[in-house]
Amino acid sequence: MAQGLPSISAALAALGRPVLASLAALGRITIYAAQTLGHILRPPFYGREFASALLNVGWLSLPVVGLTAIFTGGALALQIYAGGQRFSAEAVVPQIVAIGMVRELGPVLVGLMIAARVTSSIAAEIATMKVTEQLDALVTLSTNPMKYLTVPRVLAGFLCVPLLVGIGDIIGIMGGFLVATGQLGFNPASYIKNTVDFLQTADVVSSLIKGAVFGFIATLIGCYYGMNSGRGAQGVGGATKGAVASASILILAANFILTSVLFGS
């Protein structure tokens, strides 16, 4: 029995180490987020960096967001129709597509696409700057790297991603509309009326709130991992991989928390 105690202790230690490491990393990210928020309203402001971040996060993300949303909306319509046939409830396709895209699929898929495209890009860019000692050069020039690199990107993500989510919601609903009217035999006017009548203001507002939170998370995590990357090519690769994985997990966790808060009752 005594011989079994060391093995149990070793197993518990093996389980506890990654948990403690994750909690420590979450604490460091929280501190980094608080520091970023503290710098947002304090000058100086770097308008050119902010404009470049708006272009990268917002405009250049539109194609991937649009394609993801339209195919998701179309597939959702097919699945709901096939499931509804089992209960003779095919008519609910417009309502379920609308609420599914606006409340959940639209914000989450846009957030994950931003994590895949923007978070990885930011992490790789800043990590490369660290490896090539450009961050040290900024400090030498009396420029705060957080003010110059993190704040514009985080602010751009916070402002742009809700707009991308709104556009993605519309395109996703349109994808469901095209499939339902072109393949499933729905009347176009009736489909649009059912969609508009069913959606509520709270659904749209919750979607935009989720977009703002997801945009903040995606850009913040990219900056954090870039700033804290290791040296060399392996450091850049590790920062990029870790940033995408962490941003995706945090976005899904934040989605659960926000859904519980906004619709838990």
C-alpha cells in the first residue's frame, strides 16, 4: 500500500502541473489586458498604426468571413430542414437559421476565423520584431512597445470584429435563404418575413457584444504571445501556434460565459 502512494502522488503532480501552468498563464494575460486598457486613453496615439490595424483586422478579413458565413448558413438550412422533416416541422427553417446564425454561429465562427487569420498574423509579426530586436529599438527611441503595437491592434479588433459579425450574420442568413428558396422550395417573401418577425433586438445586440469581446481577445492574445515569444525561428513558430490555440479556446470559453449571462434566464 505504501508503495502505491508515490505513484499516486506522481500522477497527481503530473495532472497538477499543467493546471497550475494554465492558471499562471491566464493570470499573466489578465495583467497584460489590464495594462493595455490602462494605456488606451493615455497619449501618445499612433494613428497610422491604428489605421493599418483597421485595414488588416477589418477590411482584409471580409472575404474569409463572408465565405465562412454563407456556406455555414446554407448547410444549417439543409440540416434543419432534414431534421424538421422527422417531426413535420420543416417550416421552422427561417427562424432557426436566423437565431442560430445571429446568437451563436455567426459570432463564434467569425471569432475563430479572426483567431486563425489575425491572431496568428499579429503574433508572428511582433515575435519577428522581438527576434530582430526591433522592440528594443522602440524602447531606445523612447517609444512604449505596448502603446505602439498592442493598443492600436486591440482597439481595432474591439471596433472591427462586431462589424464583421454583423456582416457575417447577414451573409449567413442570406446563405440559408438561397438554399431554402432555391433547393427546398420555400417562398422568398415568406422566408424573409419569418426571419424579420422572429429576430429580436436582444439577439442582434448580443451578437455584437460577443463580436467586441472576441475581437478584443483575438488581438490581445496575438500581441501577448508576440511580445513574450522565445528567440529564433522556433520562438516565432511557438508564439504563433500558442496564440491561435489560446485565442480559440478563450473565445469558446467567453462565448459560453456570455451566452449564460445574456440568455441564462
